[in-house]
Amino acid sequence: STIVDYVDTQQKNDSDANPAKSVLLDEMMAACGEPDRPAFVVAEALQALVAFGRHCRGEFSLRWPNISPALRRCLSHADENVRLYATRSIEEHTRPLIVEGEGAVDSAVNEQRNLDKDSSSGKGPEIAFWSELLASHIKLAIKDRSCVVHVAGIACLANIPAHVYSGLGVDVREWVLGQMRCATADSQHTVREEGWRALGWICRHPAARADAAFVDQLGKLLVTAMQSEQTSRVRVRC
């Protein structure tokens, strides 16, 4: 918990070259990667990584090649909390920085999240980052037997930026929408609620709005859900 507090205040430092960030991340990765570490220690390290991904996005992105395999290992861990916090670290890192109505975000941080010149052709680093997440990390979370991990995985899908969504292959987009549709029909109301929230975010993307078949299918799903859904929180999401 002390590490989490430290990461929460780290964003206030003026210098991005502060070596403490690297040392801190090394400690997190060690806790996540050593097989003899108790589960509660790994979960605690991942909680720190959640804060690191939220507040030190540039550092997190630069060190993604080291973070990625550690998170994949944690997503196969026997402990539910370990798998949950591994998923939440992805969710927090990919959460949109600018939400309509919530004001501006520091331009330098916002620039960190923009695609480079190759983004429109599907070759940009952000496309590659999301392709990896969807093919492995998020897929593991969504397939998880734990409801809370499953919900966190669906929440990650809601964070796909519009420019990334439009750059994904048709088959990948179909998989994303298919997972959301399955979530809206899940037996657990928390999963259904998150499924509708994720669909709502995807509906904001021009590429989704331009898909006539998707819009028609979504309309039918909404009508059916509003007629049959018994949980008010889910109906609110609809």
C-alpha cells in the first residue's frame, strides 16, 4: 500500500527522468514474476501497477515489453485477486484521458496517446498495442471463470479508442462486438451491465455507426433487453 501511495504522488515530480520510477517498476515486476511470492504480495504489487498505469502512462507504455509478459502470467494465476488486478492495470492504463464534459487534459500527456503517421494504415504502435491486448490479455480476462475478472475484461473493451477501432481488422472488430453481445446476455447482471456500457462507448465510434448491420442488430438487442430485463441497473445502462 505504501508503493501505491508513492505512485499516486509520483505524477507530481517535475522530471520524467526520475530513476525512482524505474526502480519502482522493477520491484513490481519482481513481485509479479517470481513464482515463490505469496499471492497477496503479487496482488499488492499489481495494485501498485494499477496506479502506475493510471498516473505514469508514458513510463508504462515505454516499459510495456517488460510489463506485458508479467501480466500474462498473472492472468493465469490461481488467485482471483491477482487476475483481477492484472486486468485492472490494463483497464486503468487504457481508460480514455479525455471524456466529453470533464475538461481538458495536459497536452503533453494527451500527445503521448496519439497515433503516429502510420495509424490510419493499421501500422501504428497503438494499433499493435491493442492488437496484442485483444489477442491475449483481454481475451484471457473475458474467458476467466471469475465474474469480477470477466467484468474487468469487458471494461477494457470499452476503452478502445475510435481511431484504433477503425484500424482493427474486420474479424477483430467482430470478435469485440461478439464479446459485448455475449456479455449483455450473461446470467450475471453485473456482466450484462458492463456489456451494455461497453456497447455504448463503441457506439460513439464513427466506424461502428457506419456499420448498418451492427446498428440494426444493436437496435433489436436494445428493444428486447428493455422489454425483458428485470434489473434496473442494467436497464439504466441500456
